[in-house]
Amino acid sequence: MIKRVLITPGEPAGIGPDILIKAIQNEWPCELIAIADPDLLSKRAEQLQLPFTYTLTNLQEIPIVNQKNTIKVYPVSLKNPVIAGQLNKQNSHYVIDTLNIATNYCLTHPECALVTGPVHKAIINAAGISFSGHTEWLAKLAHVTKTVMLFVVQQLKVALVTTHLPLKEVADAITPETLTSVISIVHRELITRFNIANPRIGVCGLNPHAGENGYLGREEIDVITPTLDTLRANGLNLIGPLPADTIFTKELLQQFDVILAMYHDQALPLVKYLGFDSAVNVTLGLPFIRTSVDHGTALDLAGTNKANPGSLIKAIELACKK
């Protein structure tokens, strides 16, 4: 059965349209459908001087494999014309509309997958839309109480306990309930989505040196270790908490299928160092597959033909396989 993958290019003034056009220069074993303004894609392809053709779809047809340089488009109209590299808050509702349409389709067709391009959170909020990120927005649309952000780059998988929080709020957000929910989702979806029978999860401490036996913080003693012990008693294969400055060493990484980091910047510097143009963001806990690029809108590169489509290509590849 051919898999249908819906793609939202994200911010229209950014590189989302560029990397989508570059990605479809390849042939794909699944059907790709852009949820976008077709005129935007056509004009950007012309600007990039790349071959591009499309056919409109209402998503009712039987999925077919995409041909090179072509894509199906479910049309969503922009509010205002787009100039590459220039944000316009009048088009923020368009970005949200594309995301809502694609998500609602995947919710009723869970065999399909969603791939998202980069959005510009500030301009969306400037338009009066409260938007903290794709992950939180998708969870709300899916009526899911908890999702987990997982990053895949090379052979490394890293999940986050907390996501887009100010650093001063992180410690309070790491509770036994949150840890249990996150680890349970990671364990379950590594089995169901990644076919890992008995996932080995390496858990970072929160504090330097994992708290140094309480001298550098007690979160490991009071919260993290007791929660891990309870989950281990239920059969989960958990190692830690380990210091974040050593858990990512080559020798230790070989012992784990995934690393669980406590907060965003404990993991993302390494992820982006290893593969800024190839890392993929996966949302665990949704009733459908969602992958995404792991970079921003790069407004300065939009329309210049300099944007690297590697992360989007990896995101589509992962979506096609899962």
C-alpha cells in the first residue's frame, strides 16, 4: 500500500517552499502532497530556476507514487503575495490553516503521515495567534495530553522531558508524573514505530554531574532516581540518571537506543552539531506519524537557491518508512 505523506511548507517567506521544491527533484516511494498555495510554489520554483509541476487534489483519490519534479497540491490561498525573505503577519493565518488541514486529515487517516516545514513563531504570535511550537499545537489538535519531542540524527536518537520552557521553570516541570508519562511514551513508540523490542533508554541528570550526590542539586535524588526505580520495577530498561556531559560520549552511546534529556538545550546543541542539515524532529504520542525539519526559516536564504533540503529529505524518508 502506497503511503500518503502530507507536507506543510511552513512560513511562506522562508526556505520551506525552497526545500520542498528541491526535495521533489528526487523520486519517492510514497505519495507527497503539499498543503500550500500552488502559486507560491510555482513562483518560488521559477525564482530558483528548478523544474516544477503540480496537480491539484482534494485528497479523495487513491494514493500514487510521485513522479520526479512533480507533486500534488491541496490548495490553500495566501492572504497576501509573498516576497522571499520578508515576513508578513497577514499570512500567519495561512500557515496555521495549512497545519490544521493537514493534521485533521491525518487524524481521520492515521495511516498517513505529516511532514512539517519551518515556521516563524514570532510572526505567528504577532498576528494574534498564541503559538509556542508545532509540537504543542499538534497535541492540542489531536486532543493528546502528552507528546514527546524526539530528534533523530545519524545513529543518535534524543528525546526531551521538557521542550520550550524558560530555563528557570525546568526544574519544577520535572515531576514524577511528567517523567513517567514521557518515558512511557518513548518506550512504547520505540517498540511500535522503530521496531526496537526492548528499548535501552539512557537518562540524563538535570544538574551538573547528575547532582553530585546532592551537592549540586537534589532533583536526581528526590525525583529522577525514584521514578526510574519504579519504572524499572515494571520492566523498563532504564540507565541513569547519568551526567549529561558524559552520557553523549561514544562509548556510552553504544549502550543506548535513545537518550532522554531533561531540557531543550541539554540535547539540541549536540543534535545540530552532528547534523544541522540532516536532523529530523519526530513527535511521539500522536495517533499518526509526524516528522519535521530541525531548522528555522532562514529568511536570508529564501529564494537564493542556497537552502539545503537535507533535513526535509530525511524527514520525508523517515515518514515514508514508519
